[in-house]
Amino acid sequence: MRTHDRLWRVVFLALPLGVFGILVVGPLLSSFYYSFTDWNGFSSDYDFVGLSNFTRIRDDHLFSHAALNTALWIVAAIALPTLLGLGLALLLDSKVPGSRVFKSIFYLPICLSAVIVGQIWIWIYQPDWGLLNLFLSHATRTPHDFAWLAKPNTALWSVIVAWSWQQTGLSMVIYLAGLTAIPEDLQEVCHIEGASRWQRIRLVILPLLTPSTVVAVALSVINSLKGFDILYIMTGGGPFNSSDTLAMHMYNESFKKYHMGYGSAISVVLFLIAVSVIGLYFRQLRKVDRIYG
């Protein structure tokens, strides 16, 4: 009977593992292989160049700039949706009128694809008739035609705002689920003892929401590392590479400049960075599990 069960497990796992191997493991190994070559992406003739692609990374100022933008992107894409989601969850959990409707409205953006979100925010940031400039014009009584996505100082932050708008709803739902697990008796005791709303949040609610924070941050880390499509739609890494991230730099080198070998080397570095970040995070996650598990 056990042999029969094992056979069926192998049969059912064979197809998904095969697809995973073809679509994920295969391209990953190919990237490692081509990172040691000067392949241009379409020619069958290429040479092995050893570690020269990785040496070039060390001297590439565009790579350094993209790495700095990537670090900024990850930190902001984790902090902003998490904090905004926590604030919305605390607000909607306080029984405000129409809270169910607001929950649906705030969660709706996460149901949209990044391409649609990017296009929506391109319209919002339009210099002439965009919603943001129209709002600023009415608020300040002076015309505003600022090109948010065309200025090096604001392009990356404009995309980060759009990304946070989409991701906040996910963090909000996670925190709302965590708030339902906090006993109401505990909050009533705090109220009887004279604790203010802020004291209850700081001393009772936030510590008990630590497992929810772990989940929200984990999903934010994973989603931020995949944040290529919205950048591609909104800025394409511009203007003047001001919103370049490592993923965007890899794409430009591989598919626009046809330096596939060098682009593969960048992808290897990005892969190692992602594995390191996720590994460090899950190491801390195990510590939290031992405390709250």
C-alpha cells in the first residue's frame, strides 16, 4: 500500500516539477552559463570570457547607481505598504461607519495587474491634465504642470508611490486578520485600567501583531524583488537611468544593447542578492516562530 501511495505521489508531482524545471531551473542554469560568455543573445558564435563580465560589473557606474536604487526600492516598497496597511487596519478596526465598503475599496488595487496600475498612475502623473497636478492647482490656486515621471529627482519616487498604493491593501488585510485574533477582553481590561488609545496600540496591540508583521514584511520583500513590470511601464528606467534598478539594468543590457552575457552576469548578482536577503529574513523568521510559535 505504501509503495502504491509513493507511486501516485511521483505521478502527480512529475508534471509540476517538470514544468518548474523547464521554466525556472533551466533558465536559471542558462543564466549562470552565459554569464561567463560574450554571447549577444541571438548569434550561435560566442566565446568564454571567464570572470570578465563580473569584473565589468565592478567598474560599471550604471550598475552601482542601479544597485543603490534597488536598495532604496526594497526599503521603501517594504516600509510604506506595511505602515500604511497597519494604519488603515487600525482605523477600520475601530468600527468607523462604512468600514466594510472601505475595506473593499482599499483592497481593490491589489487585484489589478502591475501593468494596469502603472497605466493608471501615468494618467495621474500627466503634466497637463493629470489628477495630481489638477489637485495641486486647485489646492494652491496656482497652475501646476510638473512632469513627475520625466524628472530624475522624482521618477523613482513616483513609481514607489504607485507601487505602495497597490500593495497597501494586502498588508491591510493581513493586519485586520491579526487584529481579529486579539482577545477583546484584553482591550477592555486596558480601557478599564485607564490606558489611552495610543497606549493600547503601542503596548498591547503592536506586540501582539508581530506575527502579522512578519507575514506582511515577507510578502513585501518577495513582491518588491519582483517589481520590474511597473517600472518598465511607467519609466523604463529613465529619465537618464534615474529610476534604473538591477532588474531594469539587466533588461536593458540584455535585450536593448544585446549584451546577453553581461546581462546574465547582472542577473546572477541579482539572484545572489535576492537569495541572501530572503535567507537572512527567514533566519529571523525562525526566531520569531520560536517565540510566538
